[in-house]
Amino acid sequence: MGLTARSTGIGAVDTGLVIQKTAPDDYIVALAGNPNVGKSTVFNELTGMNQHTGNWPGKTVTNAQGRCEYQENGYILVDLPGTYSLMAHSAEEEVARDFLCVGDPDAAVVVCDATCLERNLNLVLQTIEITPNVVVCVNLMDEAKKKKIRVDCQKLSENLGVPVVPSSARSGKGLRELMDTLQSVCSGKITCAPVLPRYLKAVEEAVASVEQALKDVPLKRLNSRFVALKLLEQDTALLDTLGYYLGCTLSAVPDVAGTVRNALEKLEEQGIGREKLTDILVSCLVLHAEEVCADAVFFEKCDYASRDRKIDRILTGKWTAFPVMLLLLAAIFWLTISGANYPSQLLSQGLFWIEDRLTDFCHYIGTPDWLHGALVLGVYRVLAWVVSVMLPPMAIFFPLFTLLEDLGYLPRVAFNLDKYFKKAGSCGKQALTLCMGFGCNAAGVVGCRIIDSPRERLIAAITNSFVPCNGRFPTLIAIITMFFVMGNTAGSGLVSSVLSTLLLTGVIVFGILMTFWTSRLLSKTVLKGLPSSFTLELPPYRRPQIGKVIVRSVFDRTLFVLGRAVMVAAPAGLLIWLMANITVGDMTLLAHCTNFLDPLGRLLGMDGVILMAFILGFPANEIVIPIMMMAYMANGSLTDYTSLAQLKDLLVDNGWTWVTALCTMLFSLMHWPCSTTCMTIKKETQSLKWTALSVALPTVIGMLLCFAVASIAKLSGLA
């Protein structure tokens, strides 16, 4: 079965979301809800591993579908984007509203937060205006109990006219009752009779006249009252979608068009223009939600949110927010750096032991030296480097990042940075995508989908590479340790690791500042526009589910990013080996390239070997230092090193100074994104122009900064 819906947004297409039924009689259920109400938890608990994701037609908003079976009936659950309303102020709201209108779902489940039910009912009331077959799932009842909030679900059901089911999805409570109720609604055993919101007398009269004009128009499953409201609101985007769905343009039907025009004129005579009409509709929904909750929700403890407010005074306070953010950032990096060293070493030893066995096998079967070199010393060795360097820190960083997400801290980060991103002409949600970029810039670019404005989404995607991803950490950490910590500290390794962490945090803060600056530059030049406003809810602090955090971070993030890196690192390994082993004249291709780049490298405070290492490291930033070593040692394959002290001696012998180290760090922080990120930018923006800008902008800025540092050092005699 397919949903065909026209959307007027940017990049919209006239093709539909394909609902993947296993059996013809499967019920289609829309799963809606505000952000942070546990909607995804309900979806995951019900569907398990029977899920698949994609993009909504013409949108960069992710959709998820899942199937579950209950009492011999099949249900296709469509997880709608988390929204606060269906007024279509964002791509997410438009997608959710359009699916409820023209996706022909057999029922809709609206998940609500029991701790702030009145606010959540705004979405419920708008949903029951579209379809009567609604089941309200009041989730997080366990949290409500802790906060001494009592919800009378039976009374709530009477007030709404639709079934209401309490649940605590994280522990699985109430989900069986939810499926029982859903089955009864889908099969017709329960007939819903929703109590619809009532508006001002003048508005109700206008709605009634338009609804009367629509009586001869075949509206399929659409509610005539809802269609009348949208005709009066002149919601052209939705009306286009409805017209495509119904096969006729509603505003072109003579009786309907004339009635709408007369109704709007009467409203104008009473001082109700288009904007005021919208305000009236919204205020009436709010008042109706208050009435519904008045005798159904009881607060035994008025200061139930006092603990969260006390914590927020620290985490979002004027003087404490940023010190706490920096402290948490430094702590995560310290744990990542310290915790990854030993596993990385063990993994490296294991993978290179396998390389030795592969070499033995190649010799045993008489493999030609060139084939052994290309496959084992080229492809396999690069893959071994990437896996041993990337996997341990990602396996630590991503769970820590997901833990902060599960605790509810990341929205506070966006709240703290919103003012500064707005000053830069961007959006506070960019803070969330920036955080994701620390693990992987490609993941950060995909995360830009949460930003509603296409202009601000582009700014966030283009500037995401200004924060170092997991692949650049090894280069930054090694250079910091060798040239700015070793020899300058005495004592235990703890002192060295803490100092390295503080310096790394400083480098990253500089990258964040550059993100602000470049965002402002883009918003004042090629992506001009005013920053948009957005609704950001600070969710309650919750105890994280450690098991699910680990599973989600390892499978959804760590292995996904590692798989992408491996795919591009394998052909890179072959190319590097060929360049290091094919001789033209008396030098290898690699040596020719490094000599050609050397004048530019010297101008930027580096050398040709360093620039060539960054170019060849385009598929995976982790292999930059090994390529440098290979070129300096004139070796035909990537080389391992046993200690940073030996590596420092090698670099110093080849002319490295503290200026070289500083410029290399700056260029590592600001140069073109890796190939995986570039492909992701191309896929998300559907534009070679924006992808090229994403490559050129950080590279040009990085080169200018390196040139400035090198020039100042030479002129001042410090170099």
C-alpha cells in the first residue's frame, strides 16, 4: 500500500511513503507524540527488531516503520516525528499532519507525558479533529507517581471521548493493555466519539457554513469539520496535499470557494483576520486542554519539579552553565583518551598478529611480492590501523555521549548555546548537531535534519567539520603529547593525561568558536537570512537505562561509523601502497608528490610530507600520522611505532619544531571533511555546490591560519 501526498516544501516530490505490509489485512497505526515523551520507547518495545527506516518523501525527516503481531493480528506502526502541534510550522509537523490526513491509518496512538499532560493534550486535541480513531497512551506514569501526580485515566477518557491507557513503556507496563485497546478500536469493537474543541461563536458559524458546502464533496476518511477549518485558515500547503489525495482542488469547487469567501468576509467584519483566527484556534485548544485536565489530573505535591529546577540553576545558570559544560567535555575526553589506550594497543597487537599470519600464508602459497604487498601491507594494514585506532575511543565516547543524551543534558547544551548561535544567524539546535560531530562529522551532518529551516540546516552541515571527529583525535592527542606535554611535565602518567586533556579541550573550544564565526560569515553572505525561533523543551532528568545506552551507542553509532570508515579505508590502503612502491625516475610517486607540495607546506609552517598525508588521509583521518612516518622513513608500507618518544625523534629529525606541530594541529582541526562526511553532505543537501563549499571553507580558513601562525613565528624569531 502506498501513501501519495504532495508537499510544497523544499525538495518535495509527488511520490509517497510505501507502507510495507506483510499481510493484506495488517492494520496501519500512526504513532504520534511530543518530543521526550517516550514515543520511541513505545515503538521499540512493540516492534522489537522488526523495523526499518528511511526518509519521508521529499523530506530529510527520518521515518521509521515497524511491525508487531498481537492476538493473530498484524500492525504496521509508523513512528511520526515528535511534534508539539500539527500547525505545520516545521517539516516534522507537516509530515505528521499529512500522514494523519492522507495516510489512511486505521488508528492513531498519541503518546503523552503524564508529568505534563495538559501541554501534551494540545497534540491530542488536534489529532482527534483529523481522525476519531485515537488512543491516548499516557506514558511515564512511574515518573508521575514519584512526583506525586495522579492521573484519572477513566475520567480523562470521558472528557476526551476516546480511550486512554496508562503506561510505563521503559519497564513494559501498560503495553499489553495498549494493544488490547488498539485492537478494539481498529476492529470496530470500540467506537470512538471524540469531544471536539469548540471555538468562538463567530468561528463556529463560519465552520458550520463551510462544512455544509462540503457535504456533496467526497472526502474519503477526512473529517469535514477539519477540512472546513483548514479552508478558513487558508493553509495552502495542506490544501494542495488534500487536493492531490482527493483528486480535486477544494478551493476550486464553486460552492465551496464562494462559501469560504463569504465566511472569511463575515469574520473580517467582526475583526477576525487570518492571524487572529489562528490565535483564536490555538487559545481555544489551550483552554479546552485545561478543562479536560481540571477533574482528571491532580497534584499532591506542588513543587514536584523542584529537584530539576535546582539542577537547572547549575547546568543552565548564567555563571555556571559554561564551566560545567567545559568540565563535562574535558571529563569525557579524559575518559576516552585514558580508557582507549590499552584496548587500542591490544587490538593493534591482535590485528598485526593476524597480518603476520596472512604474510606467512601468502609465502606458503607462493603469492607474488607485489600482490602480497598490495593486499596485506596495503589494504589490510590500513584497515588494521583504522579499526585499532577508531574502535576503542568510539566504544567509549559514544556510550558517554548517549548517556548524557539519556540523562536529558544535551537539550540543556542547546539551551545554553542558543543565544550565541542566534547571534551567528543560526539556530540553537545546531548545538546538538555539533555535539554529534565529536563522534563523527557524518553523523553530525545527518543530525542536521532536526533543524527546520533549510538555510540554517545548510549552515549547520557546512560548519560541522570545524569540531574534530573521533578520527582526528589520535593526530591531535599524539602531537599535543609529544610537543607540548612530554619533557614539560614530570611525574605520573595521570599528570600527563590530564594536561593532554586540558590542551585538547582548549583546541576543541577554539574549533567551536570558529563554528560560531563561520556560521555568522555564511549567514551574512551566501546564506543570508534571519535566525528562526524554535521550541526547545527541557525534558526532566531521568535515570539512564545503561543496557539500552550501550546497545544503542555500540550498534547504532559505533559500528555504523566504523563500517563507513572501513569501506573507504580499504581502497585508500591500496592507493597509498601503490604510490609508495611505484617508482618514476629515481623516486616513488609518493616522493614526487611530497616534493611538489613542499614549497606550499613550508609556507604554511609544515612541509610536503604533512600535506600529502592529509590528502591521502581523505578517506580516513586516522591514517595521517602513519602516512607521515612511511614517507619520512622512505618505507613502502605503513609503519607501526612502539612509543611516542620514538615518533617524536623521527619527526624532529625531519625538521619538526613546535611551530610545525602547532600548524599541523590547526590544519588537522580545520581542513576538508573526510570522504564519508563529504558523501553524507552530498546526500543530505542533494547539491555538489554546497558539498564543494563544505570542503573549501574549512580548508581555506585552515590554510590562512597556518600561514598567519608560521609568518608571525618567523617574523618574531620564535621559529
